[in-house]
Amino acid sequence: MVNQINPTPPKTSFSPDNPSDRKSFGAGPGGKKKRSKTASEYKKSLQEKQTLKRLYGLSEKQFKRYVEESLDKMQKVENISEELIKALEKRLDNVIFRLGFALTRSHSRQLVNHSYFLVNGKPVNIPSYQVKKGDMIAVKETKKKKGAFKDLSEVLKKVEPHKWLELNKEKFEGKVLAEPSLAEVNPPVEISLIFEFYSR
């Protein structure tokens, strides 16, 4: 009797915006070539994840939470890649960086932690605070003469924030005009691989 062997189903590419693709990805049976390819794919996904995580200066726990929250919205939004970038961009520490009030996200996080800024007239010292359309962000009047802002007027002359933000260079104030877009942020990573990494 001839043994019947079921053909292996064709492998499909991962699409983070396809509801049917939210599943775990096993390596599956195979020889050395198969394992080598899987290892290579894993390494690439890991690199993309690390790149975006470091760009925003987040811990693994923090970054994973943003990814998982985006995945949870898969059937509710058109593009979960954009949802992830929106959540990362709307962090207060990132907005401070985008407005030019700090030269790095790390520095902006320190300033937020030390209550250098007001959101809608109230002090906020939580770097992960999510801004929303219409929010006004300003440097506290009592902090404007601090060493951190010694040359801010000159620095801001060269700053052109993203279109979803408005900057008043004289008053050291900013306003959230709209939602950030994936196209404008244009992160240097393949976000689908990041979702695949956490879906394994």
C-alpha cells in the first residue's frame, strides 16, 4: 500500500491589518534550510522591533504594551500600523521633542518628569501622557529662564514641527492640530515585521 502524504499548505505572508492573520507563527517541520530561513526572519523582526523601540526610548515592557494595544484594535481600525505610530507619537515626551523644546527624546522625558510643561494650563509630569487634538502644550513660565532653555529661542528658529503640530516660537507653546499620520512620521522600519515578532 502506498502511503498518502498530505501536501504542506502554502505559507502566506503576514499582514497586520488582516483579521485572519492574528495568530501565532510556528516554525513548522522542516530541514536545515527551513530552520535557517526561520532564524533569518526572526532576526530581521527582532532588529525592526529593537530599532523602533530605541527610537522612542522605551523599555521592552512599555513597547510591547503599545504593540499589543494596537493588535487589539485590528478589527476596529483600517490600519493598525498607523495606530501604533499614533500612540507612540502622541506621548507627551515625544511631542516635546517634536516641538523642539528638547534636542532628544531622552532629554524631553527628563524635562517632563521634572514638571517643566503645562498641558491645557495644568502641569503634567507623565512622559507617556497621550495628547489629543486641541491640546495646548507650554513651557511653564517659571521654567523659561532655566538653563535647559537658555538658547531655546535660537533653537526654535530652525524647528519645523510635523504638520499635526503647531509651534509658537515666541511664547514657547505648541498645539495639537490633528492626529499624527504614518506617512508623515515615516518610521525607518517595516512595522508588519514588528507585529509578526509579537505574534509568534
